[in-house]
Amino acid sequence: MMPELCRFYNIVIKMIYMDDGQHNKPHFHVMYAEYEASVGIDGELLAGSLPVKQLKLVQAWAAIHEDELYAAWNNAVRGIPFGKIAPLQ
């Protein structure tokens, strides 16, 4: 299950429950048009690809919401529901 965390500028950000095995670092999943990527909460592109502009938007959003993202990650890896995070304005 991959609940949506946030949506802005046609970018959809989701986080998977119990998803601590493949990348071993806190991350979220990004969908934009035909692109898909896994991005660390620290902004590192872990897998997949995004256009540069959208990656920079996602990295800026993640920097602003870092504490909320870590809280969501901590819940998600335990299978606990997490709330939505505000979009980039």
C-alpha cells in the first residue's frame, strides 16, 4: 500500500508502509508524468529519474518538511498510518 503524502505541480509524493528493506534509508516515492523515482528525505535521488526542474522542486519541498517526513517514515515502517504534508506553495 502506498498512501499519498502530498501533491503539487502535477508531482505526486507517496510513502510505502513497511518499506525499509530495499534502500535502507528514509525515502519517499515520486511520480510525475511518465517518471517515477525514489528520493531520500535528505534529497538524494536513490532510484528512477525525474526532470531536473521537478527534482529540484521535490528537494526543496523535502527540505522544508524534513521533520514531518521523518515522522511519517517512522510511522510507515511500523505500519502506522501517517497524515498528509502541505504542498509546496
